[in-house]
Amino acid sequence: MVLLKEEHAVTAIPIGLSMDGSKVKDRAQGLMKFLGPAFVVSVAYMDPGNFGTNISGGSKFGYMLVWVILWSNLMAIFVQTLSAKLGIATGDSLPNHCGRVFSRPVNWGLWSVGTVAAMATDLAEFLGGVLGFHLLLGIPMIWAAVLTVVVAYIICHMEKYGQIVVERIITAMVAVISFAYVFELFLAKPEWSKVAYHLAVPSLTTDSVLIAAGMLGATVMPHVIYLHSYLVQPRRREDVEHCRHHLKMAKIDVFIAMNLAFVVNAAMVIVSAAVFNTNGFAVDSIEGCFQTLKPLLGEWAQFAFGAALLASGLSSATVGTMAGQVILSGFVGLDIPINIRRIITMLPGFLIIMAGVNPIIALVLSQVALSFALPAAIIPLMIITAKKDIMGEFANSRLTNVVGSIIVTLIVALNAVLFYLLVTGQA
């Protein structure tokens, strides 16, 4: 009997642990089923436009503008959560809702702005992929452009095997971007006390306002506001209780993905500040950053930057094309074949390369177009998610509407400043 008791005592502990471990495993698996859409969206928050503004900000102003990344990220979390909520609560995308809520002329206007935004977005992302192939492989720009078109199209085409397949491909690319910049962060050896100070204490000078506005304008993107409401739908069920659970999981998805984007963006500024600003280099182009990294940090740092840029360009080009598909099929109900929609959104970038236009100039112009298009995405989102007849119990609370109004006003104002300075030639 003693032996039996001892044997029972010995086996009782693993059983208890197995049960606890099983619960943890089940919860983890339950969460994993909902992770993905926000990671696809997060690509837009670390695209080539972010590379340009973050590198420029860090090299010119050191650690001073790190706080802009933090504030922009908080705004992005709020906006993307609202977009996900719309898709979960209604089972439809923002462009399709706009088609039903607003008048025909308004929808044609929104469709036009959204289409231009999709093209401008895809232009920036496309150019990032082209520059990545060009810098890493040393091939001519035109062949880099062809390679970018082919790879982005293949990734988009994988959607026929299910959205989750595309999500996994893009998440893998996000991992490449993240690992590359963590590696560079390790090599750069920044002054963490200054990083912490400027993260907590906002500061601006008259000559840094433009860069700060540009960093915000390159972060909150209109196309993924449209896209997120579409991406959550394959996981949705009609059951209200499931929708509540889905929204809870979507918030976790957004929180993880957006904060990963925050780390990457902050790392871009910090590395640029530690490497370029400290050594007196004011780098204002992606190619300049690539060429300058080698003598300062070595070939591995240069390769890591090139790999991150390539992954950013390819993944964000794919996301831009996906967003273009959602926009082109929404608002006014045009039934355009999916392959034609992909060609429409990718064509401008290819033509820019063919014409020999300076990629950096094209990137700047695309950011101007996006700053103009941003209100056409955020304002309809706030209007529609506030309607109880559409959202039901998921309609915005009064506090959400107030916070949203403040964020919208701030984003629109800063982007308007950016647009004005560029148009008047003061930038």
C-alpha cells in the first residue's frame, strides 16, 4: 500500500501540470486562429516611406523625434481597431459601407481619392522593392522593377489558396524586417538614456516640424484603414457572442502587430541617430543610408538594411495591391476583374521606373498624395462606426467618438501642414 501511495503521489503531479499546460495550449491555439490581419496591416507602418522619413529624422535631429513614432503608433492602434471592429460587427468592408451610406456623387469622390491613394501607396511600396533588389543584387533599376512586379504578383496570387497563406508570407517578411533592425540596433549601440528621455518628453524645433509631420503622414495610411475591415471577415461568424470574442482577439492582434511596427520604426530613428547624427552625416535618401552604413558599421549592417528594405518593399507592395482591390471593388460597385485591379495599382510604379524618374522624388510625391487622401478614409470610418443602425451594440461610445475626433483633427492638421509646406516650396 505504501508503494502504491508513493506511486500515486509521483504520478499526480505530472497529471496536474498536464492539465494546466493543456489549458495554456488551448488558449494559445485559440489566439493564433485570430492573429494575422493586423500583421498584414502593420506592413504599411514600416514601408519604404517610413524608411525615408525615419532615417532623415534620426540623421538630422538625433533622438529628438522618437516621441513622434510613439504618438503615431497610438493613433494607428485606435484607427485600425475601429476598422477591424467595423468588419467584425457587420461582415462588410468600409468601402462597401460607404457605397450604401453616402450619396452617389460623394462615393464617386471617395472612390477617386481612394484609387489615387492606392496607386500612390503602391508606388511607394513598389519603389522600395525595386530599390531593395537594385541595392542588394546590383542589378539595373528596370530589371529590379520587373522582378518586383513578378514577386508581388505571385504573393497576391497566393490568395487563391486562402487569405491565411498570404498572411503567413507577409508575417515572415515582417519578421525579416524586425530581425534586421534589431540586429542593426545591437550594432549601433545608441545612448539609451537619451532615447528614454525623448520618448517621454515631446520636443520640436521650427526646422523639425516638417520631418515630424512627414513621419506621422508616412505612418497612418489610408489604404490599410480600408483594408483591415476586409481582412477580418474570413474569421467572422454571425453569432454576436462570437463577434464579441473576435473583437477581443482582434484588439490583441492589433496591439501586438502595431507595437512590433513601433519597435521597428523607433529602431530606424534610433539607429539613424546613433550612426549618422553622431558621426555628423545628414542622410536624406535610402541609397545614401545603404552606402554610408558599410564604412560605419560594416557589410553585415549594410546587408541587414538592404534585406529589411527589400522585405518591406515586397510585402507592402502586396498589401498595397490587396488594398487597391478592395477600394476598386467598393464605393461605386464597379466589377473589375481581379487581375486588372492588380495591374492598375502596380502600373504607375513600373511606368515611373521606365521613365527614369528619381525614385526619391516619386516617393515624396506619393506621400503628398496620401496626406491628401487620409481624411477620405478616417472621417467615413468615424461616421459609420458611430451609427447604431449599422454597428448595433458595437457602435462607438461617446468617449470613443471624442477621442476619435481629436485624433482625426490632429492627423488632418499635421498632414495639411505637410501638404502646404510642400506645395509652397518651403519644404
